[in-house]
Amino acid sequence: MTEDQFSQPVLDLLAEVRQRFTGEVKVRVSDESSGYLRHDQAQQVLNPDGSLAILVNDATDVDYTVSHELLHLLMVMQGYPQIYFNLTTNDEALDQQLMATATDLYNAVCHVVVVSEQHKHGLLTDTVKRQYLKGILDVVTPEDPKKADRLLVFRAVSLLDALVFYQGETEFFDDLFTQRYTVAYAAAKQLYQVVSAKPITSPFALRRTVVNLFRAFDQWLESAGLPVAHHDQFTTLAGVFSDRQSRLEVRQVFDVFHSELTTKGSNERAYIGLGKNDQQNTFVVTPPKNEKDSAAYFKELYALSVQELMEKINMAFTLR
């Protein structure tokens, strides 16, 4: 499929991305088609020459899949906060699990914005809704009440994303999911209440919802007898500050504490900047090892304005 076969709404989104992006943006579509829709059927690749490629590996509904990727890109360009993984537990398997769940939860919140825009553009057809449901049923296997459920978290976050996709309209699948995913579906509905509690119409609103969802996810894990994720510490979520907050001293906005986690790559001791209002990891720093130098480092850090610190450590942030 070539670009001239995209629908007009998708061409308009592509034109907007190209206008905002500094390099060339290419879209390549595979000839393969599974007959169902999943959010892993495309990927974005930043090439060494600065161009960006959107690679669609399933052509079941190209308009839906391409628009999904373009809207994610536009959210980045519009200053919606991203997540980063700067820390390690020094257990690679555990790190992978934590990164996967944080990404899935974060994306579920982002999809509130993406789905709303797709709906406005007429891209969520009845056919798309059926193909999406088929994707859930093909990939998310039923629970077996006779066995310990090692896939409970995967099922719960997948069904949460489904609730976001269908914008909470459960009549389409409610009985089926209740029967097929009894425990996970109940958890997903509980988490969806957090996601849908307030409108997500700005970077600040998205960040607030992600923070609340991370917290609710830990509460659910604990209630299910599972280890909590602590994404408030493990996952760095870029800050969204008012003009006034950006000019305040770091000591007025953040608590910086020594974490048991270490920095990825260098494996040095990590200090995490937790927002005083939400206790969410907003940045990570590594002070000098020498005690005297470390004390001077923190004295300088706390005296900086929030904006000065973010710029000094090259940490992304958004002004609202």
C-alpha cells in the first residue's frame, strides 16, 4: 500500500507530523495481514540520518494503525510527558517486567487521547472495533481457575487498554470478558475507573492520571498478593510545571533521596527527585562519590531553579 491510498484524515495527520518533525518521515506498510488489530503491529524507527520511519507490519487496517502511530508522535511534539528508565534493580528479568508494565500502563493513559482523536476523525469504524476485539481474543488467553495465573498482570493491563479503546462501553464484550477473564477483567475495570476519573486534555492532566494509575496498580497488586512495582520510584515521568513552579528552587518542589536502585549502565548510586505533591520520580541524578564533593553538589542542586536543573541534567519537561 502506498500513501496515496491512505484516507484523508490519515494524510492530514501525516502532513502535520511532517510539518513539525525536523527530518523526513516515511511510512512503510507490509503486505501481511492477520485479520485482527493490536497496538504492536507498527513501530517507529529513528534512522542515523535523522529521518523517521513508521513500519507497519500488519495491513489489517492501515488507516487505524498509521493514525495510531502518528497521534502518538503528535503527543510527543505537543509536550505530553514521556517515561524513561534510568534505573536498574540489577536483575535483568525483573527490570524487563517493570519496564513492560510501566509502558503498558502509560500507553493506556496515552490511548485515551489517541482514541478520542481517532474517533473525531471517523477512524473507529465497526469493522475496526470487531478487529480489535479479535486481537484481544487471539492474544489474551482465557484464565484457568484450576491453575496459578502467571499471566494475570498481562491480562489485566491488556483488558485495561481494551476498556480505553472502547471508551468504557462494555456492552460489546462484557459478558464474554467476565466469563473468559473473571479476575483480570475485574482488575481492569477497577483500574479504568482511575484512568477515566477526569478528562485528559493536557500534558498536566495526562501526567496526573499516569501518577494515579501507577499508585492504583500497586494497590491492586498488593490486594492480589503480588509484589508491588513501585513505578513511583523505578519509572521516571517527565515533569509538567507551571511557570511559577519552574522558577522555584529545587528544594521547594522536590525531595531528593538516595535509592536502593542504581543507575542503568554505570551502576552508580542513584538519587531520585520525587515531587513533593505527588511523590513521583521526575529525575535521577548521580552525585560525585567523594563525600565533600557530593555535599557541594547537592548544595548547588537545591539552590537551582527547577528549570535550571532540568536544563542542566538534560531532562525533558513541559511548561503549562
